[in-house]
Amino acid sequence: MNNKKELSGFNATLQQVDKRYSWINDMIKQRQELMLQYMKILTLPVGDEQKSEECFPSYEDVTAFCDHLIDYVSHGHFDIYPKILELIENASGRSLSIARRAMPNIEHTSDYLMRFNDRYCQDLDESKLKTLKKDLGEVAKCLETRFRNEDRLVIGLRLVHAAVDTPRSH
């Protein structure tokens, strides 16, 4: 499967939210930076079939991507998602249901992304680099799923925000 085609489904530019939720806007910026690093190592040539030597991304590029990936995953789990869930916890209906469906999907992606990081963040050698492009394809699928579910959490937050800000008629 073409990794660039897989990226077409990413919503790396989730619509920013108002200033009271500026930390979500920070997540959006981190998401965009992560995708830039992903594209940087993805678009490097794997090798030239006409030549016997293979071309791989630099160790620094791969570890920079891994570092940013782990920062993104950790920031979501320990800062962003708890804030969103706390804000929508008291809500009923669709927004809470969105959160309950989204979190297991996000956690599932974290498992793979952590394993990817463990494999490529250190002791990088040619044998690992030979599987990098294939594993980056799986990373793309995980990130697409993760971003889609993060978007659902933000939509849930927006629904709660709209319900709180809309005066009820009696």
C-alpha cells in the first residue's frame, strides 16, 4: 500500500478551538509537526534498485521522529485526554458516548506506537532500517485512527461547550 495515499485520510489540521481550550490548539500544532517529521523520513529513498547499496533515513531523523511520536502519545494520555474527558464527563448523551468509544481506539494505537518507538529509537542498525518503511505504513494507519478518534473527543467537547453556552428555553 502506498504510504502517501494512506496519509490523505489524515486530518492533521483539525479546526482550532476557542482560546479557553488553547491546549487543544497546541495538540493540533504538535500533530502537524509530527506529520512533517513522518513525511521527512517516509519520503527518503529506501534504496535504488539499480544500485546495490540502499539509502536509509539518518539515525538522527528516525530518533527525532520517535522522540516526537512519544511526546505526542504521552502528552495526549497524560494531559490532553484527561482534560477533555473531565470536561465532558458530566455531560450525557452523544458526547459522552463519543468519548467512551474513542478512548479504547486511541489506547490501541498507543500500544503499537510504543512498540515502534522501542524498536527504532535506539540501537538502529541496517536490519531494522530494512523494515522501517513497512513499519511506517503501520504507523500511518495508527496515526490516522488516533487522529480520527482525537477529533471525536474534540467534537464531544464542542458539543458540551455548545450545550453549556446555549441558553435553554423553558
